[in-house]
Amino acid sequence: MKPARFDYIRADDIAEVHAALADHGKEARIIAGGQTLLPMLSMRLVRPNVVVDIMHLPELHKIAASGNEIRIGAGVRQAELLAWPGLGESLPLLKAALPWVGHAQTRSRGTVCGSVAHADPSAEIPLTLLALDGAVELSTRRGRRRVPASEFFVGMMSTERADNELIEAVVVLKKKAGHGYAFREFGRRHGDFAIVACAAVASADKVRLAVGGVADKPTLREFPVLDGSGLDDALDAFAWELDARDDLHATARYRRELVRRMGRATIEEARRCRA
């Protein structure tokens, strides 16, 4: 099947992007890596009037460190971030998660912000953004705002982005001293969507555990320092709160059990990695 007819804008600057989004609203779509949008266009799951190409804007292709933050622009491809020299030292959780994102071929084209925009509940990048207490930078021709990841993902492939807003970047905090980070995923094959994925950040007095692939969006819980049956009980309660459902890939019971087992293993690994 071929896409329905649409107009194409190759933006020369961000102002042109903002103008197109303001003029066309929900009838406009941004294209960056195209790994999600192009198949959806071809299957006519989306039929925009205008597609706005942002991949020729150099200001969106930057990975910038400032203070305790890393800002990843909307044009940064997943493979570029994975190859960034500072990734392991500054963002060990993303370094662990990125090899699980699709395959080498898709990572060479797909963008970090594109995955965040799509907001698939099984996707690794939104999950790690939530675990790292990250944020999404949105802009229009009237101004900019920053939305915490905990507020940005609102449901199945649904976000807080308004129709006239551009996702300019995502921002994550650098690795903190005394914190440990771990990521684990289970799927039918490496590169498939996760049946369950877990990302953990452990400190001396608590642990943050984010789970994807179960609910309609990545979900985060914070636990105090727990061991043995106390941790088992907390993970069991979390697994039930996620409201897992049966589908073609796994039963709800199977997913809950994965949350219990993988959640514990991910937390324990994050604690071991504290430095």
C-alpha cells in the first residue's frame, strides 16, 4: 500500500517548523528518522496533510552536557547516542538499554526523540527517560516549556505534546555518585518489542524501578531499602497495580511473574553497581 497524498516541507530552520505546526495543527506530522512514521504512512494508519522534515537542522543534532544534565536534540539518531564517547560515564542506564532498541539498521536511522514522541509502552527509551527522572523540551513560535517524563507519557502512544508543539530535545540527569543503574528486558527475540522491560536506579536509601511492556505507558515506583520477603511483597503489589492483560505475546499472569522476577534481579544489579 502507498501513503495517501500529503505535502512535504523540508524545514530550513526551527521557525519554519513552528509555523507549519501552527498552521496545520494535528494535520501535520514531524519526520526525523522515519522508522515509525514511514510504515504508518504506507499502511495509511496516519493521513497527514503535511509532513515536516526536521533532519536538516544542525541545531537539533547536538548532544550537550551542561551542569548535571545531558540534552539530546531531536535530530540525534539512536546509533549516534550509543557511539557518543561520554555515554558510559554520564548515562550508564541508556548505554545498557540502547542495544535493545530495535536492530542496528533501525538505530542508524531512528532518533531518540522520535521514540519518545511515539510513546510505545514497550519502548526502551521512554522507559529509561522515566527511570532517570528526565524531561522533554517542547517549543512553539510563542515559547518553550519543559515537561517531566512522569507527566509527559499519559497513555497508549499518547503524550502531553500539543498539536502545535515540537519536541526539540530530551534532557536527562548525569550519573550521580553513589547511585547504581541497571536495565533488563525479556522478549521473544532480541530487537522485538519487550514483553517486560525493567530499569532501576538505586541509591543508599531507595530504589526507582520503571517497568515497560505491561501497562499502557511506562510506570515508575520508588521503594525504600527492602530485602527478602519485604522486597518480594512490594514487587508483587506493584505487579498487580500494573493491570496486566492477556495478548498474543504473553498472558497477564506471565507478565506479572516477569515483573516480580526481573524487577528483583534489576534492583539487585543496580545495588551492586553503586559507586
